[in-house]
Amino acid sequence: MAKTYDCLFKLLLIGDSGVGKTSILFRFSEDAFNISFISTIGIDFKIRTIDLDGKKVKLQIWDTAGQERFRTITTAYYRGSMGIMLVYDVTNEKSFENIKNWIRNIEENASADVEKMILGNKCDLDDKRQVSKERGEQLAIDYQIKFVETSAKDSLNVEYAFYTLARDIKAKMEKKQEASNPPGARSGAHVLRASDQQRKPPSWLSRCSLL
Amino acid sequence: MSSSSAEDIPEQCKDLFTQDGVLLKSCIGRSINELNSIGMLCIVQNADSTKCVEWRPNDLITIDSDTQDQEWAVVNTIGRRQRTLSGNMTSDYATLRARIIKIPLSELKTFRVSRNNQQMQFSTKPGVWQMSFYFQHGNAEIFVAYLKNHVKTAKARNDKNTYIVVEPNRETQVLNKSFAELDIFTENPTDVVWSLVSNLRQRPYETTMEAFSKLTDIVYYGNEAMNGKRDVSEEVADLLTKSMSAMEDSTAVTRSDEYEVISVKPTLPPRPCIPRYALYYGNEAMNGKRDVSEEVADLLTKSMSAMEDSTAVTRSDEYEVISVKPTLPPRPCIPRGTPLSTEKWDGLQDTDGRVTEVEGVKQLIFRGGVAHSIRPSVWKYLLDYYPWTMTHSEIKNLQRRKTEEYFSMKLQWRSMTEGQESRFSEYRERKSLVEKDVNRTDRTHPFYAGENNPNLIVLQDILMTYVMYNFDLGYVQGMSDILAPLLLLLGNEVDSFWCFAGFMEKIAPNFDMDQAGMKQQLLHLQQLLTFASPELAQHLAQKDSGNMYFCFRWLLVWFKREFSHRDIMRLWEVLWTGLPCANFHLFICVAILDTEKDILIGKDYGFTEVLKHVNDLSMRLDVDKILSTAEGIYHQIVSAPHLTDQIRVILGLPTIGRSHTEDSHSDTEDKEASPKAECSRTNEASRSNATTNGNGTNQRVLFAPEADEYDRFIWPGEHNSNYIKTAKTLYIRIFVRWRHRLVSSPTEASTAKTLTYICPVATPTSFEPNGGFNIGSGTVLVYFGATGSVTLEYNGIQISVVTKTVWALLA
Ligand SMILES: Nc1nc2c(ncn2[C@@H]2O[C@H](COP(=O)(O)OP(=O)(O)OP(=O)(O)O)[C@@H](O)[C@H]2O)c(=O)[nH]1
Ligand SMILES: [Mg+2]
């Protein structure tokens, strides 16, 4: 059966309950916004295939429940994720402070080389804002993670965020593969080879075979 | 339909749902150059809280925010859409504004999804599709799903992609009738228009022909709309109720007779070598669908062939030792019953209001649920708010006490000052969680819809008061899902609170801080599935899904997210009965999974596909079918010869190590959960005159009837126990004889009393307190089902008998 994509990236959305993870995902996967969303119980994922420098990259994006209590279950799904969106709500101070905890949570449960990005969501609600953009940026600098403010409602920066994360994953993957390939094999700028050698790299890199 | 109208004040209009990337493909009365422009399709709530479907062209939305036009500046805030931005149009606002298309939901008649979820057509007039839209992302089904939250629809009989709006303003429907048909051919069916526009240039001839052929797209309004107004199941329920009462009427004729003899027919040809399998005589015979004997013969044949594959027969001197590779007995098909009706419910209470036949009531509810009109009253008992044994006046007192208690707890948090709150982070956190979830709970249901809906405040108040009631547990996501249907049904804050507290009591382990309760249930589910459907369990294990996490949502909120309100009410009330065993909700999971087994295995679904498939089952499940399947699986499992202790523990059954007899009347926690109805209400032992009829072979044991003052079953005496011991198959023929005897006057109240007559009053050897009795080497357990079924169990063999007399007696 013909594959309709060249590469599969598994991404994950985490952050406190109500910050807008599901809304961001819905915006990205369906280009829609729904005012009466329901809270997420358990876990779900959505798929969207994007075009990244000529490659069809299938993004499998997992959406988790935010409440702490469910973490024992939700962390089971961290395994194998290549990129994680850490989401907070700019109108909710607490959700911002919790980003630190979420990062710790990732360190404990996800692979070390996972790409991360911080999203300050609901930036359309300027009048209710509790966390300034500057603070978000500072946090990102502290952790050396990319950052962007988003609005799932107004479709602001949602595309950008996912493309950026996907691109970073791809770049990291290329770098690793180049490093592991003999120099002569290096060629075009973004030519990725299927992990031709049957070596088994320990990380997720191995799982993404490129055609 | 009206076009244009940006004069609405956007502040008061609310986009309930927005879908970007939608092209206008055709719209009657619009010029061709308006077509094919991209925009967003929305469900909008107007200031007067009427709703409409609205399409806005993108170039309208994306006008730069530097515009000075106040009116439009507001529209701008809807956003800059990167993905669907089309850009460079003229900024002639008036023209753009006129391009908005609005379809008030009150006028919407039909809509249709076609072209692989890429096209949606709308019609406000019989016979014509006025508008069609193209969904760039091919996800029209999502729009439909949300739209269906706002209009009640039925699917057209001849086209499953066409939805007919069945909750119309009746006035408009009538009004439109007159000229509608005439318009059919004068107006251009717009499905055709856009293909015309795009194709005419290249293929003028074919396109024209196509256009004519597409006239078949014209919708005719038959009486679908009328039919669609009532739910099929409602109709069926009605019919059943009617047929029930017809039955009651007809049996009433025999009431004048001294006895009513019901013989449960199946006379089985003796067949050797069938191990202890359940012969389950379902209700079908009563429904006239199928002869019981046919059914049983079928089951036997099936089990025979199953045996041939998997049984190794070892002949030992005395007995045939049959070792069966764990194959379950065939699954009986158990039809659902009718809901507990008002009349029955009234009849089941004595004059003081005590509910006398608790087990009987529960059985009835287990079989068919509760009629909607009496749910508010019955649920309070099922959820342990009202004790069954309380009289009317005691309940009044209880209500008073509970109301006071509720409000004093409510006061505790209501009187908290801002300062207190600011220094009480644990409370604050709980409060903010509640607020977030209340705003996301069942908002599409009219009861909770809209801004500032007072019911949301009640929802919040109850949850906050529960936080005070059980501060350690606090608020956990999922609780609002549990509460919402209760409040919706009961309406009253205090009642809802106590019923909610009762429900929470039943599912408290779901919300453990460490999720231990959830993990244990997931493990139990896995064990149960392994026993019931080993193939599937194995498949899941192979696919890294053996932890069953994909069923997490099902279990956490007891399937709330998988069913409509209507259906979840039915499912919950059945589960609340605690019948027929502990953890029956796990059987619901197994039933659903078993139904999907062929897909999950057949398509070789892996970890992610399994999760997706299971999540996507939401709102597509048939509650009655699932309940029926779950019960069938339950019977398969409990009658399986290889039933393990592991499973027994899950079901709340005594483990094998201990004897049946000893455990059957334990009064501990498994009382409610165990299927053993307490039937020892009538305890007069009476003459027993058991006859045994070998009927040619000693493998056939016949229980003969005996006439007596009391209704009962006659069992073979001790001296016949050899038949049972040596029989490889137990063929049982049961005659049930009822004596109609009224305790007092045949009033409503006394009908409840007559229920006691379904209990056995005689037993050959000894009588067990639970209604079972001893024969030969073991105990026969008797379970009285609702709607007249009686199940007898002997050494793991279960036989169900349908005795319509049970309810006939109530008539
Ligand atoms: N104004 C505004 N509201 C948003 C935005 N994103 C989400 N929301 C709203 O915030 C609420 C919570 O959003 P969800 O997407 O359900 O949040 P979540 O992070 O998935 O929450 P959990 O599932 O509980 O973990 C919803 O009512 C959304 O409508 C946004 O960008 N702007
Ligand atoms: Mg969510």
C-alpha cells in the first residue's frame, strides 16, 4: 500500500486544564474553533499532514487531559513523542507557573531529545491578560525553548507553532543522520534517507523512515 | 433565507462554531462572481438567541485592522486567518457585507453532505438546494455534527446524506407549502449550478446533460419530517407497552381459573455428551419471534460443534471426563424489557410509600430501565438518597434534614471572604477547576446552552458544595459530566446534590488521587476480556494496548461521553441496580469491544488505531443492543465450566474454594452485587411430591408439576439425585403452576404483595434462605428476574424460564 506521507512525527500537547490544548489542536487539524468544547478525559489524537520543504510530514498530535490527577495515565503516552507543545493560558497566572512543573514532567517521562515549544494561548483576550508576553519570552529563554503566543480562537500563530516544531524536529533528525552517515553520503540540503543502516538508534529517530 | 446583514451588533452575536476554509459554490440569487470565494461557515447565535448558519467571505474578515470604519473594526477581531487567507480583494465594504449569507436555523429545512465530505448544501425551501459550499479540508462532517446540536434532524429515507430538520417552526412549514412545488423546476437546483459554472466552458454538452440528471437531487418532502419527530425507540417502547397490557388483558381471562399453567415448552431430544452449558430460554418465545425449542436446539448444535473442535474426550471407567479447551458456552440472546412504568412503580409501593419488592424493582429496572416520567422519583432510591424502606412521612423528614444539611455546607463556601480565599490555595484551585469545567459541560444541550445560563450556576454551586462535602476528594474532572444529567433530570439543586453524592459513592474509586481505582478496573477489564474474548485480548496485548488505557474515558464517567443524554440515563439506571453482578459496567466495555472485535482484529489495528477507533465510537453506540450483548456475555461467563476465581472475584461471586451453599446467603457487601435475589419471603414449606421421569434415558430429568395452594417449582427428591450426578447433560422440563390468590382486595397496593408468589414455597430436601434449595449433591439457586423470568442454577448450570404469569398476576 502506498504511503501517503514521507515521515511521521508524533507530537504532544500538555499544559494545565483549560489552557486551550484541545482548541489549539482543533484549530490546527480542522481550521475551526468551537466555543463549547468539552474537557478532555483520557487522551486523543488528531492527524494532519503538512508539507515541509517538499516532504509530506504526517503529524500525529496527541492531546492529553490537563488535570494533575490523570497524569499517571497520560504520561504513558509521552513515550515516543518527538515534539512537545507546552501550553499555558495568558489569562491564567497559575498555568504559566506550572510550565516549570510540566517541563520537569517531560524530563521524567519523555525521551531526552524531544523538541519543545512553549505556547502562551488565548492572546486574543488582552483585557484579561495576567501574563505578559515578555514574561513568556523570558521563561523560554531560561529554558532555551522556542516560544510564541497563540490564539486558537483567532487562528493566530497556531500554524506557525506546529510548522516550527515540525521543522525543528526535522532539522534535528537530519543533523543526527548526517552525523551517523559517512561524510560521502551527505548530499542535498534536505535529502533524508531512510535509516538505511539497520543500526538501531535508541531514540525516536529510528522510527521515522523517510522514503 | 435572508442575505446580507452585518448590521447585527457583533458583540451580541456569538460564533458558536466556526469552520474556515469553506468556499461558496452556489447560492440562488447571487451573481457568479461571488461564487468560488473562500470564507468561513459559522453557527451563530444572534442577540435574540435565535441561531443561524452564516457564511462570511474571508476577504471581508481579513480587512486590515487599520480600517477606520468602526463597524468593521469589530468584525476584524474575528481574526486573521493564516491558513485560509485569500487576500487581495477590493475593500468595498458594502459589497462585501452584502456577500454574507445567513440561513436562520428556524428556516432551515434540509441539508446534505456529499462529495466525500467536501460539499454541503442547504435548503430552506422544499425542492431546491439554495446554497452549496465546498469544504477545502474535506471535513463537512464536523460541521454537521455541530449543527446537529442546534437543530433536530432525521435522515432522509432514501438518502442517508440528507438531513431533514424535524424541529421546525410549524408556522413556516405550513406557509411555505403552497408554492414550493411549483418552484422546483423554475428555480435552478443549485447543486447543478456550480458544476455548470466550472464545467460549462470545457464540456458544454456533457455538462448540460449532467445538469439535467442532477435534477434528481431535488428533495421532496414526504412525511419524513413528521415521522422523524418521534424517536423510533419511543415508538417501539409504546408498542411494547401496548402489547404488554394486551397480554395482561388476555391473561386476565384465565384469572378466573383456579390455576394458570404455564409450561415452558422445549422438549428436547436427549443428546449425549454436552457438558454443563447453560440452556437459556430467552424471552423470544413470548415475543412470538422464535420458538424457544428452536433456539435451544440451535445453541446446542453450536455448542456441539464447538465441542468437536476443542474437546478431548477421555474415557475413564466411571465417568466420561471431558476436558474442554476453555470455550465459552454459546451466547444467549437476551432481549431488553420495557421500562418500569408508572403503574407498576405505584403498585410496588405500599400505602405508606415503602417500596416493598426492592429486588423485584431492581430486576425490572435492570431489564428495561425506568420510564422517563418516573425517573425523578425512582432515581432517588437507586442513588441511595431515599432508603427503600422509608414511608412517605419519613421521606419528608429526610428531605428536610438533607435540605438543611445541604445549605449549611453551601454556606460554608459561600460565606468565604475574598481575603480568606486568597490565603486558601487548595480551595482556590478546586474552585477554578470547577469553573473551567462547568463552562465546558454539555453546553450544546439546551438546558446548559447560552451565556449566563442559570443552570450553569446551579451546576457550579452543587459541585462547590460537594467540594465542602468531601474536601479531600475535592473536584476531579469528570464530575461535572456525572452531575449534568442528574441536574438536567431532577431540576432541583438539593435533590441533584444528594443523588450526585450517591452516584459518587458508587464510583468513588474512579477519582482516587493515585488513580488506583481506575487502574484496578482497567486490569479487571483486561482479565474479563481475556476470559470472554481471548482472541481480542491477545490482539490488544500484542499491540501494546493490554493496559486498556483506551477505555479510560468509558470507565471514568461511566460512558457519559459515549452516549446521548437519553441513552446515558438508560444505561446508568440499569447499572445502578448493581445487577446481575458486581462490576457489570465492565461487561458493557466487553460488549462494546466484542462488537468491534472483527474490525479491531480484522484490520490489524495497532496501538494508535485502537485508541482512535474506540474514541470515535462515541455517539454511535446502540445502548439497548449493548446492554443486551453485555447480559449475554455475562451469562456465558457465569455458566462457563472453567470460570476462574479471578473472574469470580470481579463478579462478586464466591470463589470456588468455598461452597456455594455457605456463601449464597452471606449478608455482606456482595449482597447487592450478587445475582441472588432474596426470595425467601414465603417460607411455608409445603408438600412436595416430586416425580421423576426418566423418559427413556437416565439423562433426562423431568420436573413435574404439582398442584398446590401455592405456586412453586417441584424438584426431584433426594432419591433422584443420581440422575443429576450421572447425567452429562441435564435436560430439564419445567412446569410452573400458579395459583391466583389475592391477599386482600385487588387494589394497587395488594398487587405488590402478589409478587411474593413467584417465590418457591416448597423444596424436596431443604430450603436455603436465598430462595434456593438443596437437591442431591448441590444447591439449586433461584433468581427471580423481572418481566417474569426465573433462573434456576444448579452446579453452575443456569436455566431461565419465562413465566408471563409473574406480571399477569400483577394485572
Ligand atoms: N478566547 C479564547 N478562548 C480560548 C482559546 N483557546 C481555548 N479557549 C477556551 O478555553 C476553554 C478551554 O479550552 P480547551 O481547549 O478545552 O482546554 P484544554 O487545555 O484542552 O483543557 P483540558 O482538556 O481540561 O486539559 C474553552 O472554553 C475554549 O473555548 C483562545 O485562543 N482564545
Ligand atoms: Mg482538552
